[in-house]
Amino acid sequence: MRHLSATRGLAFLVCLPIAASAQATGTRPTLFVVRHAEKDTIPHENPPLSAAGRARADSLAVALRDAGVTVIVTTQQLRTQQTAAPLAAALHLTPVSVPIDGTKPDEHVRAVADAVRRSAQHGEIVLVVDHQSTLPGIIAALGAPKPATMCDVEF
């Protein structure tokens, strides 16, 4: 696992080889995992990105525009979709939305891991934009050591 920094405020990006797929195909597909960028405070339910979050989303697009990303996975929440939007637009991709239900995080983790594995079988390079509470589980479900839980102010 390696951590990458980029300019203009992209603080944390995890790049993981997907172990299960590597064993099945003999290749080592790549997965980029990021938490959504800063969200606004209004409305309380499903808020959009703040100005700082939009700047971070733009930085993510700059950092990954030449990384070969072919699949983007988000949730149905605005903040994950808007974090992925600049890169999706630049690459002419339509993100795959994996719904999240706050009462069933384990189901969401499994669904995202399954979506990533399906894409990895086809040699895709995948970006996952998800939430602080589910990212450690997603990373662990894909065969990497489970990282510590992120604080609400870490991006």
C-alpha cells in the first residue's frame, strides 16, 4: 500500500493491488481508494461538497487523470458523486453507484468489494470514493490490512 500526495490539497489517497484478483488472473489490478471531500453543512441530509471539497475533488482529478482509471465506484450520496465528478468528466466515465444504507454498513462494504472484484477481473483500474466509516472495511475486504478509522476531519 502506498500513500500519494498531490497539489492543491489532496491529502490522502490509497493505492492497493487487489490480492484476490491477482491470484485468479496472474495480474495485479490497481485500486485507488479515497474518502469523499469536505461536505457542506446544509442541508443536513445528503449535503453537497463545500467550496474546499470542490477544490479537493478537482485536485483528485489532476492527481489521477493519467493513472489509467477505467471504473469509478461511488455511493448515491452527493458528496461521493461530486468528489468523483471532475475525474469522471475528464475521462468520460459514468460512475457506478453502490447504494449505502447507514444501518447496514457491512452489506455496503461487501457490495463495493464485489463491484471492485468484478471490474478487476477485466483488468480495470478502479477508483472508489466512499465514506470514512466504510473505507477501512472496504480496504480489508479487498485483502489489505484494515487501516485505522479516519477522523471526521481527515480526507
